[in-house]
Amino acid sequence: MLPPMPVNRPLFSSSKPVVAMIHLGALPGTPTGRRSRRELEIQALKEAKIYRDAGVDGLLLENMHDTPYLRGRVGPEIVAAMAVIARAVKDATRLPCGVQILAAANQEALAVALAAGLDFIRVEGFAFAHVADEGFIQSSAAELMRYRRTIGAGHVQVWADVKKKHSAHAITADVGIGETAHAVEFMRGDAVIVTGTVTGDAPKPEDAREVKRATHLPVYLGSGVTAGNVGNFRGDADGFIVGSEFKVGGHWAGAVDAKRVRRFIAALQ
């Protein structure tokens, strides 16, 4: 008989945790990959320590530079590299850490999280379907949650994007964002993520409000939240995933700017 699934405990002591993005450099084997795995690890550790010292509550690693993204899968070289780098970041910071592998390589992300001792994964295409620039993304919940149980990763939380950015949602135009969030809860996700339409674009306040009303799960805002607008979302967000705002020039590909991180945290407080 299989053991019962563990009950996931809260990851953060903060009532409004701030999770900072580490956009890994292009990984070996990708079209623009030029640096070694060790060089990428050193850069990730540098960014992670800046974030930790500036006071963030958690970290999220993502292979943002691996364009163009494969759809729903990546090779073992990506899984291996991300697991090694993620483990180094986790050991160095001791902060709650997560991982996302683009595009929609959700099972691979779960394998990385288990191997690296991470706490959560960010997934796309968990409930319903959408069309991304990689193509048609189907719901992954059934296979992913069975895979989580099979490999003994029940303690790794699954945070699911709803009406994800960089995607067309015409196919589910008659399904509201609140209903989509409710489906994530029904399919046993652990948190939902609300974004704007593209990277760096803030969510609509009404979308955050609708999702908050529709689910008992924690609601994270996953794009475009800044020191200037975070006050608009305090009542409807349980946490914030921040990337562009923490980079030089407010662009996701820039270097991490500790002053921008501290300014955001001060504005939130």
C-alpha cells in the first residue's frame, strides 16, 4: 500500500512573500548556449545571494534564455544542468526555491525539483488548454499529479498559471479566469498564478480579484508588479513573483539590481 500523500505546509513566514526570478543563461545545447554549466551556476549563485541579502522570501529558477522553447518537453541535458544549478542555489541560500522549465516541461521540472531538494514548481497548461507561440498546450494536471505521486514528490508544491501570458486564449474565451483558477484547485494544484499578457506586463486588478474570489488556494501575481503598483494588489494577492522589476532598466534580461529589490520590498511593507 502506498503511503498517504503528505500535507504541504506553508513555505514562507511572510504574509506576502516575494519570490525573485533567476533567469538562467542559455543552457548547453540550446541555440544561443555559449557558457558552460559551471559558468551558468556561478552567475546564478551571484544573483541568488544578491536577492537573499536584499530580503526576498524565495527564489524561482527558469530557463528563460533557451529560446526557441521546445513544447512540452526538454532533453536530459537541460534536466541535468538545471538540477545541478538549482541544488547549488538552494544550498547557498537556504531559501524556499522553485523551478519552471519552458515551455510546459512540467514533469521535467518536477524531476528537477525532487533531485535538487526544491519546494515548488511553476507550471503552464495545468488546467484547460491554450495556444502559445510554441503551439497548442494541453492540460497536464492528470499526468503531472500522477507522476508526482509515482516519484515520491508529494511535498513539492505545484503552482499553476491561469490564462498564461504570451498565449492566446480564444479557445477558452467562454471560461473566465476565476473558473480556470477553480479548476486548478479541483485538479489538486497548490497555488495559482495570475499574469499580464506579456513579460513585464502587470495583471489586471479585476483578474486578480476574480481569481481570489474563486479559489481557496494562494494567489500569486507573476508578472509586471513594481514598487509603484504593488499597492494596487495587496488585498487580492497572497504573494508576488518578481523578475523584470528587479533588473537594471526594468528588463528581465538585465543584471539584478539590489537597490530595486530593496525599493520593492520597502514599498510592499
